[in-house]
Amino acid sequence: MGGRFSVARSSLSTGVGGRDARVTLLRFMAISPHSAALSFSLAAVLCWGTSDFLGGYAVRRASAFFLTTLAHASGILLMVALAVVNHSAFPSRAGCAWALAAGLSGGAALAIFYRALSTGKMGLTAPVAAVVGAAIPAAVAMMTEGLPGRIQIAGFLIAGIGIWLISRSEDGARAEGMGLAVVAALGFAGFFLCMKEAGQGSALWLAGLARLASLSLTAMIVLLARNYTVTRSSAILGVFAGFLDVSGSALFLRSVQSGRLDSAVVISSLYPVITVLLARLVLHERITRWQAVGMFAALAAVPMIAGQ
């Protein structure tokens, strides 16, 4: 056994056999851009889903916009720290501009979405914002990057149905707040599209810049409303929610940089699965039959979208 290991080491270091062995090893260790994009999207799902759960729990004892501002501020600090430690190059002016635009679009969409939830029924406004917000950038990607395969398109449709079912509730929702939900969806779509246009710069810096723009918007709302209600436990949860939220944005951007926009958007938009599961496991909330169906649809859609 020791002899076989010494022969293997010598073949890796000398001769044609060594070169062939090194090439084989590198091919084995290499991850294709498609697989990397899928991994980044799934990681974004985990981050965004957990962030929404923590934020949703913390906001019960805090002002929604003050907590969001705190989360944005903590997210910026995390991205700047990681970018400095990683010696990441600062993005170009164009990349910075698109990242700031993404942050403004996403921040405004969040404010409008909260307003939609307060004036209408969550069972209708939430799924409309989620599905339309993912469908628009997916459609744009198909027009600019070409149509994906039939199986992937079917996966997009199944994922959209899954997002709708997971986000809806069984409360007999009415059409109140629908207009605001659509406007919020446009803002969420703008966030995805602007992050795509930010280019191949450092995802850490770009995600931090996007959060900076969102912070300026939510901070302005907090100053006008003068509502600074927050408990210590809610503040701590808000900070961790901010860490996860901005990490999800950075991972989404890496997914876009590594693959197709439509796949990245649709898969990343499945994050409500994580939120619902955490609510069930931690808070013992009931999963409705439609949410269960939506989860199965989401699980079925991922391998279909991931197929090449």
C-alpha cells in the first residue's frame, strides 16, 4: 500500500504520466460555471429565507422600518469588512451606479410592499409580489440571453406555481392592495435586473453599495416617522437578519455572474420555503396544504431548472 502511494506521488511529479494525472485531478476538482451558479442560488435561498424568518420574528417588537434600517447598516459593515479582508478590488463607476440603483429599487419596493401588506390581504399581495418580481427579470433574460431548454422552461413555470402557493394563505384574500403589490414587484424586478447590469465586479462591494442605497431610503422614512421602537433582542435578531440578507444578495450576484439571470432569479425566489419551514420548526406554525404542495413543486423545479 505504501509502495502504491509512493508510485502515485512520483507519477504526479514527473513525466507524461504526471502531467496526465494532474490534468485528471484538476478536471475532477473543477466546478462548472453552471454548477457554481446553482450552488450560489441555493445558498442565497438559505440566506434570504432565514433572514426573512429572523426579521419577521424581530419586527413583532420593533418598528419595521427602524429594524430594516438597522439590518441594512449591519449588512453594509459586514460586506465592507469582508471586502477589505479579501482585498477585493473596488468596482467600476458603472458597476457602482448599477448597484446603487439596485439598492434604491429594492429599498423602495420593500417600503411599498409593507404598505401593500398593511392595506390589503397578505394571502394575495405576497404571492403577487413574489411571482411577478421573479417573472419580469426571467422574461428579460430569455429575450436577451436566448430561450433555455424546454425542461428548464417547465421548471420555471412549476417554480412560479410553487412560489405562489407557498406565499399565499387560506384567508379568503380580496383584491385590496393589489396595485401596490404589482408596483412592489416592479421594484423587486428592478433590483434583480440592476444587479445583473452591475457586471463582474466584486460581489462584496456591489452588495454593500446596494445596501447603502437602501439604507439611505429607509433611514429617511424612519426620520420622517420618528418611530425608533426596538427591543434589545429584536435589535440583535435584526443585525443577524441584515448579515444574512446582504449575504444572500452577494450570493445571488455571484450566481448571475456565473450563469443565466433567469435561472438565478427563479431559484433564488424559492426562499419562502426556508421561511415557512423555520416557522414550522421553531414557532410550530401550521403548514397549510397549499404551502405543502408549493414546497413539493419547488423541490421538483430545482433539478429541472438545473438541467442543461
